[in-house]
Amino acid sequence: MDTYSWLRELADSWVLLAMTAFYIGAIVWAFRPGSRETDAQIAGIPLRNDIAADLDAAPMKEDA
């Protein structure tokens, strides 16, 4: 059996099975019970500094 045929057989069987298992595992991990609060906290990370910066800048706008 040459290398191409062996790799083709490997990709058609075991690699496909491994990718499917990884995909199902990622879906289960994303929707696992109890992750909603953690996901909500992580989703707010980019906005935390913007809200604090807006509150700090508010008195400066009133002085001008």
C-alpha cells in the first residue's frame, strides 16, 4: 500500500471520526449546564472599561 492510499484511508475513517467527536464535544461544552452565568460575564469583558471610561469622562464634559 503506498503512502497516498494509506493517508486517504486514514482521513476517510479515523480522522473523520475524530473531527466529529471534537465537534460534538465543543457543542456539549458550550451548552453545558451552569455555563450561562460564566458566558454572560465573559461576554461583558470588552464593555467593562468603556463604561468606566464614560463615567470618568462625564464630569469633564460638564466642566467645558
